Amino acid sequence: MPYIGKSPTGSGVRQRFHFTAAGGETSLSGADDNSKTLKFTDGEFLDVYLNGILLVQGTDYGVGTTNTIRRHCRDCRLRHL
């Protein structure tokens, strides 16, 4: 049975995290602006936005390590993800 929101098992739930980088960061992890800790189990199911623009995994950002998002393009700054 499909669920909208939180399922009884906790799977299939989308969470939002908001980060504001101070400048010069090459990766984001840990607590966001709302003190929620960035946590994901599968990097294939991430949507990462930069100033409202959807970034492309593998081109603009990567998730090589657990619960960390890192930038790929050298001209990108990680702000307001």
C-alpha cells in the first residue's frame, strides 16, 4: 500500500536539509541550518539544489562517502543546498 509522508517502516520518506555555506567549502555534512543531521542510505536518491537549480550527480556533486555531499565543479560554491 502506498503512503504519502512517513510509512510505518520509515522507508520511502523524503527529507529536506538546508545548508548555508560560509564560503570555500568543498563538502557538506553534519547538521544543517535547522540542526537536522544530514543522513541518507542511498546516494542515488538525492536531489541537490544550488540556489534553486537542480544539480547533476557525478557532474556537479558527488556522494563518495556516507552522509557527505561534495562538489565536483571547481566554479561551483556549495551554498543554500
